[in-house]
Amino acid sequence: MFVRKSMRQAVLNLAIAAVLMTACSMGATPEPTVDVDAINTAAVATAMGQLSAQFTQTALAGPSSTSLPTNTALPLPTFALPTAGAGTPVATGALPTVSFNTTPTTPLPGFTALASPVAPAATTSLGDACNNNQFVSDVTVPDGSVLEPGQNFVKTWSLQNTGTCTWDDGYTLVYIGGSSPNLDPYDFEFTDGDDFVTGGETANLSLTLTTPCTPGDYQGTWRMRDDRGNYFGTPLTVVVKVTDDC
């Protein structure tokens, strides 16, 4: 569009000049006939020359290419080898020794140190909050007693109810095993209200047993059972020695 406008302007200028020249020369000696085609050709050549000069100047005035910055290598951090002691370097090829503290004195940020576990009492057996007990002592016939063959004896334990439930109807002190021939054992059932043991109470539980007629060492074990058939608490034992025959 810029080329066409320039050409039209150049042609218009030449036409105006031709008219002025014609007006000035009226009455004078007629000038030679003007060749219109030649004028048009000259105008086009002039316009093209002007455009070419403008394009050349624009190209020369264009931005010059700028070289990219050179990449600079970043220095790598330097790490020092750990030392075996104060001021003593680790031997060449040897790995540093790492110690692990099993009981850290300073907890890590954001962590709470766990309390040290408390060992259960040796006389407390497995149970739950409802049913449990603790052996207190042998009241009669302590374990290791020497008895006559065929002798009836009463074994009594002192036992504390460390649960919250009362040992009442349905609770039983059950024989769970022992020597063979055994001590002619039986179970103790809590059927009498006078025998019931409430939570926290200590009571004496007694069984009447008979020693075998054959010399030897004999033992029996009993354990509490609740009204649902679950065993709990510390096992109670009888351990006696028979020296003669019946």
C-alpha cells in the first residue's frame, strides 16, 4: 500500500508540473511534444529508488544481535571427613564409628519421651480390672512340708481379691493339675455368703487334702475361675513330701 501511494503522489506531482509548464508556455513557441509514457516510466523509477533507499536505512537502523551471557560454574560445597576423636582424623579407608544411644536424654523437637515401663509385681498374675488376685502367704502346710502317708491335712492360702468384682455364686477355686497319684484334690466353690470375697478384701481359702500312701514328692495346683468359666489370677500350689508307706 505504501508503494502505491508513493507512485500516485509522484505521478500527480509530475502532472501538476506539466500543467504549469503548459500554462507558462502559452503564446510562446510551441515546445516539443511531451512523451507521457516516458514521464510515467521516470516517475516509477524515482519512486522505486526512494523506497529502496528507505528500506536500506531501516535495515541498517535495526537492533544488533546481543551475545548471550557466559554460564559461570558454581562452586561445590566442601565436606570435611568426621574425626575419630578430638583432633584425631579417621584413618585412611576406615569408616567412622556411629554409636546409638538406646536411652536418649534429650528428646527430638516435636516428640515426647515415653515413660519408663514399670515391671509388674511378681505376685500379681494375669487378670483384668474385674477379676484378679494376689497371693499373700501360705497360712498352713507351707510348700516343702513332710507329711505321713495317707494323712488328711488342711491347706490354707491367704489371697487378696485385687479386682472390682465379688467372688460369689459361680466362682470356683479349681484344681488344674499335679502329681499322679495326686493328693485326692477337689475344688472350692463360693456358694455360702460367708465365703464371698469383695474387691480389695483378703480372705483365707482352705482345702482338706490327703497324702498318697507311696513315698515321694507330690504337688498340686489350683486357680480361680469366674462365673463365665474364665481362669484368672495367681496359681496356688501344694508341695509336700511323703517318706513312708501306708
